[in-house]
Amino acid sequence: MQVFNVQGMSCGHCVKAITQALQARDPAASVRVDLAAREVGVESALTTEQVIAAITEEGYDAKIA
């Protein structure tokens, strides 16, 4: 599982937006979001760059943890 630090997440809507963005690119992706730690764990066939791009396109700042 890849873990990313994501700035700007604060609510359930953020979780839903990020999860949907990633699963739109890989429907089999497993996404775990920890709002308190501002981390997103992703198990997917997507590359690190593709995950960061998907999260960034939703308006969040993401980098590999």
C-alpha cells in the first residue's frame, strides 16, 4: 500500500471526493483515508504519479509519505 500525505482534507466530503477520483481511474483501488493524520493509503495498479495527479485534480496537495 502506498501512503500519501494530503493537505486540505477536513471532512467526509473530502474523503468521498478523493476516493471517487482514485476509483474512477482504477475501480479496483482500495483507498484508506485518515483525516486526523492527513494520510491516504492506496492499494492500486496506479503509479505514484497517477495517484498524486488524481488527488491534485480534486484540489488537494499530495505527496508520497
